[in-house]
Amino acid sequence: MDKLILGYVVIANIAGLAVMGIDKAKAIKGAWRIPEKTLFLFSLIGGSIGTWAGMYLFHHKTKHWYFVIGMPAILIIQLVIAAYFMGLI
């Protein structure tokens, strides 16, 4: 079960990183963009580390306060929830 959860989190974070990179590439080309709600959704479903890393790796959405505050806030909440279920708090 632990390996399944770890695998899910790894895949979710790779996907989160990828969508940030894809959206940045589309922004540069002036193409159709991935909605901001979708970017947040990837973070909420477990890809918060990947989406947050993608913000700074690709220099994408770093001027939007709701991303600068929202992505780390989601990560902190997810870490607290994980710590609770692991019996650490």
C-alpha cells in the first residue's frame, strides 16, 4: 500500500511539473493555454511539489500572487495531512 501511495504521489508530481512546462511553452507560442483552475487541480490531487517546482523552473505564474501563495499553501496542507495519517502529529 505504501508503494502504491508513493507511486501515485511521484506520478502526480511529474504530471504537475509537466503541465506547468506545457503551459509555459504554450504561453511563449501564443497558443491555447491550460486553464489556471486545471493547474491548481494538479496541485490539489497530489502534484503540489511538481507544480510549485515548475513555477520556478519554467519561470511561470511567479508574478501571480495566488500562485505564489496558493501552491506552497496547498503543499503545507498536504504535508500536515500526511503527517497526521502517519501518526507524526
